[in-house]
Amino acid sequence: SELITNASKAAPGSRIKLRLNRNSQGIFISVWDPAPTLPASKPFTALTLEDLDSAPSTWDNGGWGLPLVEALSSACGHHPVPSGGKWVWATLKI
């Protein structure tokens, strides 16, 4: 869902594509959108409970899902498409 959400936010109102494939390495998920901007995750920052209480907007502006995708996948990445847009992908071990 993170890859789909990012694609829909990158190209609101545009068509996006989802591909799913199962192979010997796991489940391959890829999502295409027409936007040229590449996905970017926020840098990891150690937070305390006090940080969360004092900065409620910390979690409101996105960017935290890609580290989860990276942690749950055996491989992930993105590549631009010469005709436009990009594919963002991840392989999940089964």
C-alpha cells in the first residue's frame, strides 16, 4: 500500500500501474506513475517520547513508509522510464 500511496500522491488524478509477480525469490511488487520525481525517505532519527509529545507535526508530513518497505523487503528500488515516469519496486520474501 505504501508504493501505491506514494504513486497516487506523486501524480494526483493520473493513471498508475501496479504489477505483482511471484517467483522463487518472493513476491515482486512494482508501481509506475508518470511523475519524474523519485521517492525519498526521511533520514532515520532517534526520537524519545518527549519528542513525540512536543512535536505532533513530526508524523503528519509523510516520508516514513519507505524505510518500512526497505526493512520488510529483500530488495527494493526505483528506475526512471525513458518515455516518462518511473517504476518503484520491492521484493518481499515469502
